[in-house]
Amino acid sequence: MGNFIRGINFFICLLFIIAYSYQVIFMIISLIRKPVKYRKVAQTNRYAFMICARNEDVVIANLIESIKEQSYPAELIDIYVCADNCTDNTALYARQAGAVVFERFNKKKIGKGYALDFLFQKVYEMCPEDYYDGFFVFDADNLLDKRYVAEMNKAFCAGNEVVTSYRNSKNYDTNWITAGYGLWFLRDAKHLNNVRVMLGASCVVTGTGFLVSSKIIREYGGWKFYLLTEDIEFTIKSVLRDKRIGYCHAAKFYDEQPTTLKDSWKQRTRWARGYLQVFRKYRKDLIKGLFGTNGFACFDMTMSIMPAIILSTFSVFINLIMMIISAIVDPSSLMTIIWSCLETCRNSLLLLFAVSFITTLTEWKELRCSTGKKFLYAFTTPLFMATYIPIAISSIFRRVKWDHIKHEDTKSISDINKRKRKKNNIRR
């Protein structure tokens, strides 16, 4: 029985390698090639910022301030906010900061997808459909570097109908949870999206910090993506329609990560359940797409949302069942099974550590914390990622809904830049 479970664990490990070995190749490419730089362009486009906020009066003004301080022509930027089911001063503070605000109250249709679609409809009631060339989508807790729009405009003018960007964290140094999020988002940006655009493949939109052409919004009839992970649904829908999703490494923004395990668990449970929803809805189209002109992108999207959850869940269940059977029928093989499980966990954590450590080194200057914490969080991030296994399992069996994660980090973009300048002066 012990040899049987060792064989099962080896087979699961082999499936993981087959599914994700291409991402190892991506990481190697990212280490030997420089990020794509877009040419400077004279063309300027008119953009609207679309921000959905629910009880975000603590942070909303800082985001709007960072938008207003862009190096891009201010007359070509408008800011719209959907104050979604708010019970605080989000609408008031957003108006005072200079945004056009629409308030939405709907207790049945809850989620960012519904709020964003509502906001698009309101904007189109005010402006002609071709008034804006593109729309930026951001969350209320985000902050933008000064050249963000200018850099994204270069990528947009290069022919990308959708462009995502470099996602950093404004509270990376708070604890192992915020660092776990932050380092993995940096890994997604540097070692996945960065390489996807190098190879001409389609990138992945992850929640916030992206630009979409008004042509696509008109084609889709607004924002008709209402699943728990509406960003992934939008990405897959676009890939299936052969839309090009680009990435701009020079466009940087910052967001706030959950600081407690409770909030993190709640958020990532929604993500895990959302991946299942998306796969259930688009699995047939993705399978068909594997044999089309956008085959690699369909494969990449499928690997991004599904196998890890299924294989991890299956591995946990099969090992638990075999332990129970062994304890009852063949106690002598129990230690062999336990040792096999420990070997699997060790190998998985070592692989995650390698990814974390490499990302820490490549993005060293972007990590806003002390040297000691940078190394510490390289070790704790694999543990953070390992918590996805019980999260994925719980998402299968429990009812998951969209819950608000409270944001309380009041840093402005000026605060982040001051800290960056201070660290640079220390190095000198």
C-alpha cells in the first residue's frame, strides 16, 4: 500500500511538471532578456478612469490625487467613480477630490462586475460611444506612478487592445501575508506577463491596473462579466475572441494587500471558487481553442485557473484516504505513506521557494522593506502559497459570495516616492 501511494504521488507530481514546466521556461527567458520597451509616440488618446469603490473613504482620494498628478495631458483624462452600496463618505470624498461620482444601491446584484457595468452605462449616457479611446480600470486602494498613463499610452498605440501593467504593493512590508501577495503579483508581472508579451502571447488581466479599448467595451455591450473572478472571465473571453492583451513593464502601480489571515482566506476562497466558475463556463470553448490560432493562449489560460486546484485537492484526499485505510488494514505501511506525503510537501515548498527567491532577487529594488525582511519573506511566501490548498478545498464545499475587504493604508503616491528617494540616498 505504501508503494502504491508513492506511485500516486509521483504521478501527480509528474502531471504538475507537465502542466507548468512552460512557466519555468518563462522564468529563464525573463532572466536573460530585457522587458519590452515601447517606442515614444506623439499620439495622445483620451482616457477615462473607471473606479468601483465600496466604503473606501479612507483611500479613494489618494488614488484620485495620483491620477491627477500624471505627466500625461490632464485635459485628456477623466475620472469616474461608482460608489457601490456605500454607507460611508466615499461618494463625498471622491467628488471633493475631483471625480464624477455615481452612486449605486443594489443588494441583490453584488460584486465588482455589476458595479463596473453600471459605471460604463452611466458614462455612455453622458458621452458619445467614441468619445474615449480607452478605459483604465482601477480599485480604490491603488496608487499610480507619475508616468503610468504615458507608458500605457505607448503600449496602447503599439496595437494592444487591452494592456495590463506592473503591479507592486504599497504595504509589502506589513507582514508575511502582504508580502506573500506582493511577491506573487511581482512574479506574475515579471516572469509571466513580461515573457508572454515577448513571445507574442496573450497576457492575463488580474483584477486591477489595466487599460481596455472603447472598441472592445462597445463590442461586449459594456462589462458583462459577473462571476466571482470577473477579471479572469474577461481575460478568457478576450483570448477566445483573439483579442490581444499586452503588458507594459514600465507602467507601475501599487495596491493594498489584506493584512490578516482571515481577510486573506476570504478573498482567496472567492478567487478559487471563481476559477472553478470560469472553467465550468468556458471549458468547452477553451478546449476547442487549443486547436485554433490562439492555441497556446488557451492552454496558458487553462493552466492558470484549473490544474493546480484539481491536482492539489485530489492529492490531499487520496493521501488522507490511504492513511485511514492503512491505519485500519495495514498499519505497517502507515509510516511509508506519511513519509511520501512529507516528501511531496518538501519538494513543493522547495520549488515555491526557488520561485520566491528568484523573484526577490530580480525585483529587489521594487521591494519596499529592509534587507532582512526581503530575505525573510522569500522564505515565508512558500508557506503563504501553501495555504491555497485548504482554501481551494474549502471553496469547493462552501457557499462563496463577494465580500468587501476593508482598506486602511493611507499612504499617498508622494509617501511611496519619498521612501524610494530616501532609500536611494542611503545607498549613495
